[in-house]
Amino acid sequence: MIKDRGTIKWTAMMLPEHVQSLKDALVDEQRIEKPLLDEQAIEEFELIICEAMDSNETLNIEVFDNGFTNIIQGTVHYINTMKSQIILQDDKGYFHHIPFKHLVNIQPE
């Protein structure tokens, strides 16, 4: 009977560059394209933002960033129309400058 180490014997042949390229390929595979928003969704976002700003309500804002989406939770501090961005303050007091073009979804908490 042949005693074989299985896949363990092949791991020594993997260079660090190969391992890194496999990890990068896995990350690239999980990337998504930016969702397109219609005018109705944009108007709904504007309404939600204005209501939340008036009542100082916490929002969950889904932001598109380099192929992935992140959720930022906080209150709307200011809307900068000149730079087309929302300034959101999270519960730790940090300010996030979110461009309008990166918005994917907005939900009140």
C-alpha cells in the first residue's frame, strides 16, 4: 500500500506570489457591478433624506465602493449640493462624505 501525503505535498510548491494571485482572483470574482437607479428611486431617496434630516432620524445607507457595497449607519448632518454629497455622522461622531453617485439604497432605521 502506498502512503501518500495527499495535497500536503503540493503546498510547498506554492510561491507566495501564487497564493496572493489566487486570493486576488477570489476577491475579483466576488465584485459586483454598480446598480443603476431609476428616477423614482432617486426621488424616494431624496424624500427619505429630507425627512430624516428634519426629524434627526438614523439612516442605513448602502454605498457602492470599488465593486462592493458597504452599509453606513448614521444621521444626516448636512447635504452639500455644490459637491453632490451627503455628510453623515455615525454614532461614534465620525463624519462620512458620501457622493450621491455612490448611493445604492437608503433605509430608515
